[in-house]
Amino acid sequence: MQSLRSVRSRILLGTCLSLAAALPGTAFASDIVGTVTDASDTRALQSAQVRIIELNRETEAGRDGSFRFGDVPAGTYTLEARYVGAAPRTETVTVSDGGNATVRLVLGTDGTILVLGQSANMTSALSRQKAADGVESVLTRDAVGQFPDQNVAESLRRLPGINILNDQGEGRFVSVRGLDPELNATSVNGVRLPAPESDIRSVALDVISSDSIESIEVKKSLTPDMDADTIGASIEINTTSAFERRKNLLTAKIEGSYNEYSEKLTPKGSIDFSQRLGDNVGVSGGVSYYQRKFETDNIEADGWGEDDGLIFPEEVNYRDYDVERKRFSANLNFDVRVGSSTKLYARGVYSQFDDQEYRRETSLKLEDADTITANGATGVDFSDEDGEIKIQRSLKDRFERQRIRSLVLGGDTEAGGWHAQYSVSYAKSAERENGSIDPANFEQKFEDDGLVIGLDTADPRKPIYTVGGLAGAVADFRDPAEYELDSIQVTNLSDSRDREWGARFDLGREFATDNGSFTIQAGAKGRWRKKSYNLETTYWENDDLTMADLVGDQTYRLIDISPVLDKKGVRRFFNANRDIFELNEFDTTLDSLLDDYSVTEDVVAGYLLGRWDSSTLRVIGGVRYEHTKNDIRANTVLTVEEGGELPDGTTADDDTIASVTPNRFQRSYGDWLPSLTIRWEPQQNLVLRAAGYKSLVRPKLSKLAPHFTIEQNDDDEREGDFGNPDLKPYRAWNFDAGVEYYLPAGGALSAGVFYKDIKDFIVDAKYQNPGTWQGIAYDEATIPMNGDSAKVWGLELSYQQALRFLPAPLDGLLVQANYTYTDATGKVPVDGDITDLRKIDLPAASKHTFNVALGYEKGPVSLRLAGTYRSKYLDELGDDAPEDRMIDNHFQLDLSAKYDVTKRFQVFYEWVNINNAKYFAYNNVGARRNLLQFEQYRWTMKFGARMKF
């Protein structure tokens, strides 16, 4: 029997296709249709504004440069086309009854270059920003190429209000206006991307190569026809279309990348093409491959406390990372014109991200060292006298593969004032590990052996340890034969899958008036999503195995952390000697049960909007309704420590998994989401905007999942870690206002303010007193809960311009600069008490972000120096304010240089992280900065050539 979801999907798809088929053959009144291109006839000029002067009607050119005015009375009219950086162009066109009038508008005939170089890229992005309905920032493909960015996340940090969260020195997640990346939505070619990772909604954009995109649009305000599942921004990534270019194109790029730390040279290459197969058929696409080998020196500490005036951690970890990352991206697009009114397309994207990580670690576990004394002004000594110091040497050998793929089939039909858009789509993301060693731990314990560990925090970012005490203890510290295996954890399978089907249909009718046009539009969309996670892990033990035969060479540069394990030796030894290891069944079974879950999320939406357009005023108002339905499944797992009471009343003889109970929860809810957007252009090149709208972000599916874990100790006290299937979504009222002035010679000044009132913000609440959750008793618990409201407000400023008015040779200079101030605050419970709240800055909220790029372009030479800055931000909440995890401010300089040897051959050089910007996380226990994490990576240089055929 077919599921209701399947039937609903087929009905919606059938309706879309039936209406699409019917529209092209319908008879309509006279239309004006045309295209806008550059003078070299190289590229269509998307977002060029076209106006019928006599009727005061305005529209904008689409991706292929085409435009259409429907319901135009017979007569002779003047069309005016405008594009940032180009002189306006007018053309006279005569419309007769019963037939379409066709016109081609060409801009840049005064010699302005609109399609090549830094200046052209800037004007292309500004033209799209200017023509947009709401608040929007744009990066075009060629503009991305002006920066030495390794992925889409790093490209986005050049835009106003964008902050990126790094991983191993590479941009990974995107924060917009200081908000958590979880509050953004990401789509490729109009298809919402599911997340590969098991525990988040946000998509890590380092999976997608910057070589595979045509443009990125960051839409910071919403209209009713847009998915409403964002509070930060809707990040829309577009791949190429053959109709965007007027000429066939084939480009190849080859590159070498060298990291100072790893001293390895690795390759990168890409091929892009666009081919017309006739006047009405085109194909485009590309492939890219990037291999990068780099190293990271890392120090992490935890458990900072204060005693007798001394501030010290319970544990310090020195970690040496050797990483190899490979990215492969491909996209293929087909475009077809059917008659003069219908365009059909198929767009497919595939991205694969392989991450091989080796991590050697030396850990100082100091929490049971009872003798702690001061050593100078910045030093602390830990002794094993009357206590214990545990030293752990470990290795992580993990290979992880992420894949993102999407396919969309759709089209649009426009004739006689009617406009229909329709599509069906499928997207799947996955993250998979099988066979990772994560980790192998070897340990040695010192108890009254005369070992003294000194820790000097003169440099709070890099605390340095020393080893002293009795000679025998110091020798044992250095002797790999004294370190016995604790366990080897093998991830047999970590399988995260996230899949989504979608279908959409929009239908609008434009009505011409004496001084503009009014459009009424309605639409429906369905999205059917399923996310699941399955973990199968094993723990292996052998009390007789030591490090002696598994020692490798360290490449750590901050301090001597030897002995370290051989990067590949542990895996080789384990695979060759499986029979000498014993399985720890309790840990194996427990960890393989805790995190498994499956969630379906069905969203069905509909909207109605009205739109008024004239040459000066655009108003879009309406309402959207989204209905959400969830089916959520996981397990309740009860463990009882040896000596504790089992559910049947007996005493546990060993640590025991007392019960495993499958859970299932179902729920549904609906949201009405009104919005109003106003765009006013009182004079040419001056645009004022205002927008107010309501939006929502649904909770993380992993937080909704009812995996309930209860650990009962031998005193029968219970500590619980729970999911919450009753979580409400974040709901927000959002307001934006801004002014933009577009400079006559190409460039823009803009300023904007924004405000967000967010309800039901989600926090992990810690309960220290006995209670019950979902009928389960606990003494202490951690439960994700909806908290109080959060307020966000801020200011965005931007300036960019080609300085052609300067005397030669300075007339080749370009400047781009933007600054964003964000004040984002909320309240969270203290000790799990929702009536006792403390005020915090929202996670990932930097108060200040600033980007500046100075470029030079003249003749065959193109140079660009770019700096990005963000101030500190809250990363994770602690039990109280001093224990909050903070990320220090970050400033990075990058350089790119290009030289056109010929019109078809270019060489380039890029220098990433010139100033060796580092990563530093800390807390403020004892009213000082205490290390939580420090990393440095050094710089990377890239060089290569680009060829056009």
C-alpha cells in the first residue's frame, strides 16, 4: 500500500507537469521579449534592469539575460536597460496586436568591460544586489576566483556580515550576522542541501569546491515564495547554465599547493565547459579535484580550577595532526528552450570530501595529583606524592568520507502575463567511516614514584610542560615499554544519511496598469526528509601489549612529546594480530546503541503574495503556511554499575546494560509566516529597502531524537542524558532596513540595520536535582530545552569601487571594504532552572567583522590583497560565565596575483594566511585567559596556470 507521503508527492508532481504542459499552448496578448548582453557578445547580463519608459513598467533580466513584458498594448515604446558600471541604453520597439515584439539590448558599447576582470566581477555582483527584492549579497564565480579560497565557506567570508568557523585552519561553517550556523539554510540550484554529519542541520561548506559554482547569493531577508526555515540567511549556490554565456567555453586550470608545515606539494585541477548544441539547447558543467596535505600543532586543556590562589587544569593534551584532504566536485547542466515562452533544465551536482587524519597525542591527566605547588610567577608543579598522575599516549587513525549530491528537474513558462515555475528534486548527503582507529590508548600511572610534572603558562596560548623528580620516574616517563595498552577503539561503521525529496509549483499572473504592474502569485511546495545514524564500534584490549614495538617519529614543533606512536604502525599491527586482542563487550554494545536514531521530517507549504512593480517602487506582501510532521525513533538505554540494583531487584555482578527499549514519537505543527518587503528607488542609482517577516528554524534532528541514556551507579544514583522530542522550533520576527547608492563609474556605498526577536531558543539545560523526564527518574540530567527569547540587532556598512578617476597608473586600483556590528544576546538557565537566567552573547556571535580587499588591474596584471577580521565569540556554554568557551579574535591576510600571458593563457600565484593567523580558545576561570585549544598551521602557497580554449 502506497504511503500518504508518496501519494501526495505524485499528486503534486502531476499537477506541476500538467499545468506546465498546458501553458505554452495558451493564447495570450502581445508581449515584449528580449535579451541583454555585453558589447563583446560574450555573456548574458543577469539582473540588468529593463524599463518601458512610457508605461513605467520595469523588470530584470534572468540568468540567460532574457526578459519579458506581458500584456503590452499595441504601440511604440522606448526600452531602457541599466546595469551597474555601464551607460544606460535605450531602444525603440513597436508592438502590434496578436504578436510578440523581440529586441536585443547591448550594454558596454562605450568600451566598458563588463565580463572580464575584477571590476567586471564587482559590477556583476552589484547589479544583482541592486535588482534583488530584499537584502542580498552576491559573489559571482569570477569574483571567487580573485581570492585564494579553498572552498565555498572561505569565499563567503568576503561578504558583509559573514563570519566563518574554522576547522584545522580551513573555513567550514558560515555564520551570518553573528548567528549560529544552525540558523542558516543552504541550497544548490534551489534544492535544500541536507547535512552529512549526524548531529547537525547546518551544511559544512568545505565539502563544496569553490571551482564548481557560478554564483553564491546570501539572502538575508525573505519573501513568501521562499522557504522560511532560516533566521540567519538563505545561502543559495548556483552552478552554470549554458545560456548564461553567448559563446562556447572550455577552461582548464592546473595548480600546485605547498604548505610550509608539511613541506608537501599537492595538486589541484579543474575543467569547465559551456556548449550550445543549437539555438535552444545547451549543456554546461565542470569537474575539479584538490588534494591538500598539511600539519597542525595543537594544545588543548580542560578542567581549569582555582585552589589556594593557584589556577591549573585537570588535563593537558599535546596533539600532532597530519592531515590529507581530497575534494572532488562535478556538476552537469542541461538547458532547453521550448518555443518562446518555456525553459526547461536539469542540474546535477556531486561533491566528495575525503579526510584522512592521523593524530598523535601525549596527555597529562593531573586531576588526582593531590600535591600541587607554585613554581615561580607562572608555573605550577604536580607531584604523584599521595596521589596519581596518569600519562596517556594515543593515536587516532581516521578516514572519513562525506558526499553531497543533488538533482533537480524543472522549468518556467512565461507568456501573456502568466508565469509558472515548477521543479522536482532529490538530494542526499552522507558521512561514512568504516575501520577507523579512534583511538588507540596506551597509559602509564605514577603513584608515589617520585614524578613531578611542571606546567608553565607564561604564554597562556602554549603552556609548556617539564618532567622532573626521581631519575627512575623520569626514565619511565620516556620509556615506551612502560606504556600498556588501555584499549583500541575501532569504528567498524559510522553511517550518517540524510535524504530529501522535493516538489514545487508556483503560478503568478501579472496585470498591467497605467503606471506599473500588479502580480498575484501562489504556490505550493513539499519536502520529504529522512535522516538516520548508525554506529557500530568495538573496543579491544590486551594487557600485555606496550608501545615498545609501535614507536614512530614525532613532527610536533612546539615541544618534545615523545615517545609517540607510529602513524600507520598501530593499524598494521592490529590487523596482523587480531587473535591476541580481547573484546570488551560492555563498552562495545553500549556505544553501538547510544547514538542510533531515525527521524522523518515532512514539510508541506503554501503561500499567497501580491507584488506591485513600477520603475521606482516594488512592494511584496503576503503570507506563507508551513506544516511540519515528524516521526522520531531511537533507544532508551539503562546501564547499572557493578554493585547497583538491577530492575529485577538483584545486584549487578559487573557493569551491565540492564535494558534497551526502542522509542517512537510522532508530532506535527503548523506556522503562519507573514512578510512585507519594500524596495524604493526614488532616483536612479539610489535604492532604499525595508523588510519585515516571520521565520523559523526547526530543531536539530539529533536533539529531537529520543535517545535516553541513564547511568546508574553502585549507590543507585542516576545520571541521565536525554534527547527531547517535544522541542519547539526557533521562531523569529525579523526586520531589515537599508540604503544603497550605486556610483556612476561602477561601485556602491551601502548601509543597513537589522533586528531579530527570536523565541524558543534551544539550550542544553543541566539539572542537578532529582526529577523525571518522559517518565524516567534521574538524580542529575542534561536535556535540550527551549529557553527564553534572544535579541539580535546590528549595523552593516559596505563600500566598493573601481578607482578609475585616479591618474594613471593608479586608475587600475580597486577597493572593497565592509564592516558589520552585531549585538546578539539571549538568556540561558542557571543549573537547569528556567526561572534563574543569565544573559549571554549568542554562540558564534562576533560583535565586529571587517573585510577589506585592495586590488589592482591594468593590462595583463591583476593583484589583490585581502584581509578578514572577526572579533572573539562564545563557542560553548560552561556551567557558569567564567567557564564559557570563547574563541579569540582572528585576522588573516591573503594575496593573489595573476598575469595574462596571452588572451587564452594565464599564470597565477596565491599566498594563503600570510601572517600565520592562529586559533585560540580559552575560558576566564580566575579572571584570566586559560587555554582550552590552540592551533597553528603556517602559510600555504599555490601557483598554476589557467587556459581557455
